Amino acid sequence: MTRIAFLLVAVAAVTGVVASMAPASGHADDEAVPIFGIKIPPGYRDWRLISVAHEEGNLHSFAAVLGNDVAIKAYREGKLPYPDGTIIAALHYSHVPSEENDKVFGNPQSFVPGPRMTRIAFMLVAVVTVAGVVAFMAPAHGRADGEAAPIFVTTIPPGYRDWRLISVAREEGSLDDIRAVLGNDAGIKAHREGKLPFPEGTIIVRIAWSFDSSRENNDIFCKLNPASCGHPQSYVAGPPKNGVQFMVKDSKKYASTGGWGFAQFDDGKPADEGVLKTCYPCHQAIKARDFVFTRYAP
Ligand code: HEC
């Protein structure tokens, strides 16, 4: 299920109690559907990630909140009010268990976006979602430039926090986080075209945050739907958690690990070899998709 919610700053002032579900008449990327005078902004799926969230209860969904350039800049600078031209899009997906992922974790703990449903939600969901998001700033420190490692990646690929969204996921159990997977240009292109193997130069990053209950959001749900009061249902991304993980495609350099270099950075510092040795053996379970578990969420 995919619902897409757009919030224009111009209409955000209207304390929106209008939850509207409109059938999308085609692929949201390239069709402009006018509703409430708002057209689907072109190219929104290429915008940068603001944050992710999960709603339980009757919504039972994942949200990925993306922002256009104006929105991202304002979020990162923490400036309010949002300037004219800000557009924030909330993509909503159903929340389904992943047998594939559970198998390698050995526990029923992994949830991923389900199949797309062409429905678009405007306004309300965006307002609610946006209320609780926490902007995450990429750690810029701790680079170990020039350090050559035979197998593992030791420098943080620059600019990864600006890459485009591949998908989101939730891990329960000891990981207990909510995560997003982003790709550089080569990674996004390959994912969208469904081409395997991934081309040289592909980099995929997995970022994760603490899975935090949002009082702010729950209070809003409670006001709108008294039946939901006392049932916390909204979870948002808290502080960064479980490090930042990368997979870098270079078939020659990383020939011994399926052509992928693996890296993990905790607070900007590379994880030790003991940790990095676990990556490839587990990712081998998904060799048939070139060692990449995450599927593109449209
Ligand atoms: C126990 C198995 C396991 C281990 C060990 C593991 N991963 Fe993964 N990894 C997964 C699964 C399953 C996913 C997809 C679901 C998710 O993100 O939780 C994933 C997702 C990823 C992604 C996003 C692309 C993709 O394949 O979906 C990256 C990047 C990644 N892992 C890097 C690493 C790195 C680097 C290490 C080692 C430090 C590592 N992984 C260790 C199972 C594992």
C-alpha cells in the first residue's frame, strides 16, 4: 500500500481536519492530479529524506517523509516558519513482515513496505507525520581519508545523507530500530530498472534511528479519534542508532566479498573487523539479488 501525502506550507496553516483519500489515476511520478488546487509535484520521489515513521492501530503503515530543496534546507537549519515554496511529501506504505529477512536474523522481527496501493492521502497525514519528525544530520566527522583496507570500506562516502530513498524498514528484537536505505545515482537507477548485478560504483547506505513513541502524534490521533486514546500508535525516528552501514560495489577491489565492500560507522568511526566480518556471510543469503535484501519501494 502506498499513500502519498503532500503538505504545502500555504495550506499548513489551515488546521486540517480534512483527511482525503483520492484514487490516483495513474503513476504518481509522472501524472499531475489536481486536488484542492495542489498538483502532485513532479519528481517528488527523488527528493531527499527528512525522516521515517511507523503508525500502528488502524493505519498500520510506514511513512517516509521527503522534502524538496527548500524543505530540506529549512529542516537542517531548524528555521521556522518554513519558507514559501516548501513542499513536504509523506509516502505511506503498508507494514508487512519479511520472511526473507526474518530467515537470516533467525527471528520474526523484520518489517518492510508492502505492495503499492494507488491511493493518495493529502494534508492530514502529512500534518500529523511532520509534527513528529526529527531531522537527522549526517556525521561529518571521523573520516579516515587515505586509509586503504584490503576488504572493508574505511571512509564514509561523502554526501550520502542527500541520496535518494530506496526503502524503509523496521527491525524489532535486539536491533529495535526504524531504518531507511538510500542509494547513490547508480544505485537508484539500478533499483528502478530492476537490473542485476548492480553496476560498478553503486553505493547503498542503511541508516537507522531509535524507534521512539511520539507523544505529540499520539495526542493528535487521540483528538481526532477518541477510540485511539490510550493506545500509543505513532512511532518516529529518534536519535541515530545501530551505526551507518554501507555497501560499495567494486568487483575487483572487493572480489572476495561478492564484489561489495562493507562498512559500518558508529558515531563516524569505522567498526572493527570483528563486526565487518559478519556482513558478507549473512548477505550471502540473498546472493540471487546481488547480495542486496532491500527492494525498491515505489
Ligand atoms: C544477520 C544478517 C545480517 C548481517 C550480519 C548484516 N546484515 Fe546488512 N542487512 C541484512 C538484512 C536482512 C537487511 C535488509 C533488512 C534491514 O535493513 O534490516 C540488510 C540491509 C543492509 C543494507 C541495505 C541494503 C540491503 O542489502 O538491503 C546494507 C547497506 C547493509 N545491510 C550493510 C551491512 C553491513 C555493512 C554489515 C556488517 C557490518 C551487515 N549489513 C551485516 C542482514 C544482515
